[in-house]
Amino acid sequence: MPTSPTGLGTGTESQAEAALAGHPGVARASVTRERGTGRLVAHVVPRDPVAEAGDDRARVDEWQLIYEWVYGELPEAGGLGENFVGWHSTYTGLPIELAQMREWRDATVERIRSLRPRRVLEIGVGTGLLMAKLARDCEEYVATDFSATVIETLTAQAAADPALAHVRLHNREATDFSGLAAGHFDTVVINSVVQYFPDIGYLADVLRQAAALVVPGGAVFVGDVRNLRLLRAFRAAVLADELAASPEQARELVENSVLEEKELLVDPDFFPALAATLPGIAAADVRLKRARHHNELSRHRYDAVLRKEPSETVEPAHTLAWNPAALETLLSDTQPPSARITGVPNGRVARELAALAKLDTGTAPAAVTAPDPEDLHEIGRRRGYQAAVTWSAEGPGLVDVVYTREPGTVPASAATPGLPFTAYANAPSRAAKTSTFVAELRAYLAARLPAEAVPHAFVTVEDLPEGTGHADR
């Protein structure tokens, strides 16, 4: 009989699926084991939609009200390009240090500049952190935001600077592309706004429309995306003091915090999955953020680029499992034109994931040497290579690094076929209702199954691939 990483047979998953299918509120259910951790995860299709019509609109309106207040009431933290108002650490509640915010901004600007933008559309311009650095070198810069206050402020600032005379600003929602010509822009920038979208369908719609505006060879840059794979580790780190004070309730506190998450988090696999459905898209290039500082921005967020055809993509000539000595030999002696190194421990998140593993299992995992992703860039630089560091399919605490002699688009690994987009994200617009539904399911299963057969996590989805899981009876 096949066994799971924890030693429990696949019958445990079937047992949980069958029990879920007996719940009156469940239409279909699938229970699998999470790669790397062995945790049971249930994907459930509710019989009745958890979210109701209008919930998405309510979420957008809620964020709009919040940011009208942030931009209108809080004092500015600096002039155009230096106003980091509202950027607070979730760990501490305090403003993120200015040096760290500037590093974050500068790394983002550098990544966008590598796309060689000339005619730019920025969706969600905010206080103009990117516009101030990019627009001067562009022929055309169109920027939008759903905050009337921020557009009014930026309009006055741009009017006072002759170098920004070509900038056009519009107060509109992210889904409003009216008056923008198809095939006109070479770069669309959507940075640090995805987390405020109500759901993954809204994001997919924005990206479809954005891609249609881009010329052949152009790009849609989606920056500062929160990583769904690391949500539990992040919430456990944020709640560390509370968990220590209530160890008997620690896991429940983490799971409830995950269910109540109000921002949109996206699995990196969503971008290649979406790219496969968009005409004219050559590849999705997903990368960790460049940073030496360790904070929630560098640990838990990433950037994705959707590249329009034609685009020079990199297919690594060699693939090597992580081994520092073998990597040295490969780059210094073999010197291939390109190489992918798989399963590299991520030093930025190693401590948080180790704490989460101890919470889940009661035992601290064996210590491993985990390099900082920036060290992987340095290894390549010293040997004449450029590095692209991306998330690994082997586990949430691992990354892959692709070394190349010349810059190029590094396609993300193909996503699992057949999954609906809802499988790649949480659902902020239905967080509270989902929390109640999942609590009901957990109690239902606990009364009918042994503890080891009750899933650790529940994910509500709109549908499941054919042939997956159990249907209600």
C-alpha cells in the first residue's frame, strides 16, 4: 500500500474525503498531503457559495475608503518618490525602517528598468514611489489609482516638475481600462496592489486586460505579490508571542488567523497557469525580490513578469540538485551557458518555517545550512553569471536558481494542469464566512474520524478537476 511522508497510508486521505462528502454543505471534496510537510489539506467545493454577490464590490470599496484616509489624513513621509506613508511592519506594527523601504523600492525600479520601458501604464500608482524614478526616462507614462486624493496630490506634484510633463494621471479602479489603446504600451506595472484585490478572478481579469494593451515583446510586471505557500509560517511568526502564551491553542490560533486573512495571497504557480491561457504570452517569469534586509517584503513577497511574444526564454543546459561543492565545480570548471540549481534552502524563511514545523509536529526539525538568496546572486556574479532566483516546486522553504551568461526570461515551471484559478489563492472577500464554514467542517470530522485523519487545513474552491475526490451522496 502506498504511504505518505508521515507513514500514514493513502487510506487516511480517502477516509477524510468520504467523511467530508457526507456533510450536507459539501458538494465535492478532495484530501491530499502537502508536499514537504505531509500535512493533510482538504479542498472543498461548498454546496452553496460561501461568498455572496456583492462581496467583491464591498472589499474593493473597503480598501478604497482605507486608502483615502491613509493618503488624506496621515502626514506625508517625504516628497515625490520618498513618501512611504502607511508602510508598517505586520510583525511589530511600527513603520518599516526607511533604509529597508528604499532598498525595496530601488530593487523594484531596477527590475522594471531591466524590461526597458518606454511607454508605461502603471495601475495603482499610490504615492508615486515608482513613477518618480521611472517616468523621467519614458516617452509616455500613464498612471491610475482608485484614490481620488492620491491622484489629486500627484497631479499637483507632476505639474510642478517639467520633467514629468508627459505624465497622465487618472482616478479609476484597476479593472477600468476605458480609453486605453490595445497594443500600445510596452510595459504595464501593477506593483503592491494585488493584495487588495477581492479574489483571484479579479486579478485574472485585470491581467487579461493588461496583456491586451501590451505590444509584442512587451511585459506585464506584477510586483510585491504575497506568497500563499508561506501564509501559515508568516501568521505563526506574527503571532509568536501569543502562541507562546497559549501553547495548547497555538495551532488553532494559526489556522483561524489564516482563514481570517483579509488580503489576497497568490501561489507562484498561478502565473504560469494564467500565462498558458493568454494569447501571445511567451512565458511567466517569477522571481524572489532582491534584498539584503530580511523583512516581510523580502521573505514573503515576489515579482512576476508576463512576457509577450517574441521573447528570448532561457532553457537551462544543466540541472543540478543543491550541493555547494558541486555548484562550485559546475560554474568554475564546467562553465555551461546556463544551469538550474534545484531545492536550495531559503535562508530568509528558514527560521519561520522551522518554528512552524515544531508547532505542527512538536519536534524541531534538523538544522540545515540555508544561504541568503542574495548570496546565490553573488556566487554567480563572481563567476560571470547572472542569477534568477525563483520558488521551488519541492517545498515552501526551498528555491531554485537559474544561472545564465546573458539576461533573459526564465520561464516558471509549468503549473499542475486542470486546477481552477481559485486553487492558487485565498479568498479575502469571503474570509469571515469561510472561517465559520471550516470550523463547522472541522468539528464534524473530529466527531467521526481519528485525530490523524482530520485535515490540518481546509481550502474552499469553486470546482475540482474531474476524477478528483469524493462527491456528496
